[in-house]
Amino acid sequence: MQNEYNCYFFIADLHSLTTHPTPENLHDNVKQVVVEYLAAGIDPEKATIYVQSDVPEVIELYLYLNMNAYLGELERATSFKDKVRANPDNVNAGLLTYPVLMAADILLHKATKVPVGKDQEQHLEMTRTFGNRFNRMYKHDYFPEAYAFSYSDNLIKIPGLDGKGKMGKSEGDANCIYLSDEPVAIRKKVMRAVTDSGPTQENQPKPTEIQNLFDLMKVVSSSDTIQHFDDLYNSCQIRYGDLKKQLAEDMVIATEPVRSRIEEIAADKEYIKKIVNLGAEKARESARKTLRDVREIIGFKKF
């Protein structure tokens, strides 16, 4: 993607505040994501990598968009309702307006292609709503519409190891495989993945937790391996321990190239600092232009 488009990749540290991380954890997590972006192949010479909080224009645009976001539509967001059910004691305003901040991240650079997973489709729809509403309110065709981008036919959703939702840090360490995880950690997590007691009849539909394991295999395993275990499942001969051992080994192999680069990059603190500072400058250049336009469109003018 970075070879074809003008790309901005950011570390969403402001978004993470909805879960109240400690200052130490927040900084370490930001650094880790920067390192993993670089290790995964994002080239700072071709794309812009920046930390969200290094670009204050994000917050200003977030404020303006919040003025045009309505309580009812925010409360109907699927992700908000899921978070409320999972954490009823932490229903903060930032969680409610999370889609508005995400919209600010996208509209700040007037992006039209957003590389997100399937679970973010509703947030992108809301981004289009906020952008179009701004255009209508101020009678100015300024913000373009943004859509999810993927090189495959379908948007990706990586399932978690808990047999329920997506794989992600916010769902807990045991639910996800990190690119930096050592092989022993990967094996331990995968072997603890949720399963059932096994099929009781041939060609029985797979329950969610089992389908999740097969979906993970589609990401890291060969088609022959997937077919082998699919046949065993359909003939009621499958042993989940064998399936999970194979999945774990395939994950270890798939993540090895990135893992080795993570260790190398993480050791070079000056390089990381240089990349982050350069990214902030490039991102702010784009952001400042957008905010100058937005202020003028809204009617803010200097005396």
C-alpha cells in the first residue's frame, strides 16, 4: 500500500485512554507499536508513522466533529454496546465518542482508503456520516468519503483465542498472539484456546470457537494442512490437541521474520526517536492545512 498511496499510519495512544493505562504502560505500548510497525515492513521513507498525541490538531477536529455528533447514534454503535456489556463500571465519555475520534483521525488527512478489519465497518460508516454532515451544515464539499481498504476480496477479521470476538490487546493478553511473542509464549496461548468436546456426527457444522481456530489456520497454515484437519473434523476423528499444536507451530514460523526484526529495531532507541519525530512533523503539516480550512469554513476568523 505504501508504494501506491500517500499513507499515514498512527499509534492510537489517545484512544487507549478509555481503558486508563498507567503512564509507564502507555509509553511502553506506544514504543512497542512503533517498533512492530517498522518490523512489519512500514518504510518511514515512503509512509508517515506518527503518534496520535503528537498531533494536537486531532483533538481540535475531534471537538468540532463532536458538536455535530448526536447521542442516539453514538449509543447505537455496536462497539460501544459491546464495551458497556463487558465493562459496565467503565462507561466513560471517551468510550461513547470513540467513533468521533476515529473519524477525526481519518478526516484529518482527508483519507479515502482506510486499511481496517471487518469489525470497523460501522465506525467508517459513522465517519462518512460525520464528514457528510459537516459538508451539509457548512454548505462546503470539503471532506471526502472514506471506505475500508483491503487487497483481498473480503475485509479481514482475526478471531481471538477465547472463542468469542476478535483478537486484540483490549481483549486481554491470553486472547491474542503478539508479533513479539516468543515461541514458548505462542505455544502456551494456543494450547489454552477454547474448544468443545468434539463433533458427534459427520459433517457437523463447526461451533464458533472451533471455526475460529480454522480461521486462524487460514492465515498461517498451508491449504493441505487446513484440509487435513477439516477432513478429520468432518469424520469425527479430530484431536484438538493435535490441531492446536500444528496451529502454534505455523504461527511461530509465520511470525519469525518480524520477531527477529523487532529485537533489532527495539535496541536502537535513537532510530525510533528519529522516526517518531519525523512522522509528527509530516503528519502535522497535513493536519495544519486541514484545520486552517476547517476553521475558515466554520467561520473562525482572526480580528
